[in-house]
Amino acid sequence: MRSPAFTFLLSLVALVTCGLAGWWLSDGQLSALFGTPPTPPGDRLYTSFAPADVRKIQISVQGKTAEFVKASGGWQASQPWQDRMDPRAAVGIIGFTLGMRVEDLAPTGEMHLA
């Protein structure tokens, strides 16, 4: 014989779960439940920033890092040395970043993280 209390408890859990999923879905995404979905191929990788808002550029290649900071007098290299940066180079790097598009997706199992 089934217990009405147990049935009520299961119904309540299902109602709360569906309510939360509906609430997150009404915000237009379920990333709180399943994680952020990958950017589809052909779409821009970065779309949510304006070039004027960039205050720091960090570039890493083969274990070496260069860091550039936007100061009141313009762009300055802060690592690995202190020097001025050509503002045209900063505009070029930011423009390149904004223009990047996803070409293909790699399944998680095929990625070798070092």
C-alpha cells in the first residue's frame, strides 16, 4: 500500500524542481544547472565588451607572459619590463580579439591539458 505522505513529498520535490528549472529558463538560460554552453562555430568568441572598456592586456606564449596596462598617459608595458606601448598595437590586439570567431569544437575527451 502506498503512503499518501510519501506521494505528497515526491510531488512537492517534483514541483520545486520544475519551478526552479522554469525560473532559470525564463531568464533565457540553464547554465546554472548544466554549465555555460560552448559558443557555436561561426559565432564571435567575445561579444560582451567594448574596446574602450579594456584596461589590461595579458599575452602568454610558451610560458612567457607580457602584460600591458592602460594608464592616464596611454598604454604601458608592466611585465616583463616597464616601457611605453604603441597605442596602435593595443588597438590592433583588441580589434583582433573582438574579431575572433569559433572555427570548430573539440570534445572534452580529446583535449590534452598540460
